[in-house]
Amino acid sequence: MDSVKLSVAVCHTPGIASERDDLVKRLRRQYPELTIVHDYDREGSWPSTLKASRAITPGATHHMIMHDHAYIPDGAPEALIRA
């Protein structure tokens, strides 16, 4: 089976909630390879998601888009990395 290379982009609107800002900071520290798409102009979910869909890491076979309000179960990032 060919190997899977996962690309992940997180849509983030700074300043909406400190919990979301903290989550993005923590994800950035733990997983520096993540792409963070910041919606500084508060254009909304669709424009941010569109930008995130275009932020595929070169060579990736799969691309996942998350939003800063998503619930991330403990161990989920590690499970994706292992998959």
C-alpha cells in the first residue's frame, strides 16, 4: 500500500474567543507543520474554508480542513499521524 501524507489546514478567526486562540497556539506548537488560515478580516466560514482548501502541503495525498471551534478528541492527531 502506498503511504499516506496528510496535509492539515486550520481555519481560525482571531479574537472571537480566547479558547480558540489558545487552541490554535497549542496546535501550532505541537504540530508546526499545520497550516493556519487566519480570517483577520472576518470574511466568514466559506472564504476561510476555500483558502484552506487551497493550502495543501506539496506532496500530500490527503487534505483535512478543521475549524478553530472543532472538538479534537485526545489522541486524535496522533492517530491520524499513525494512520
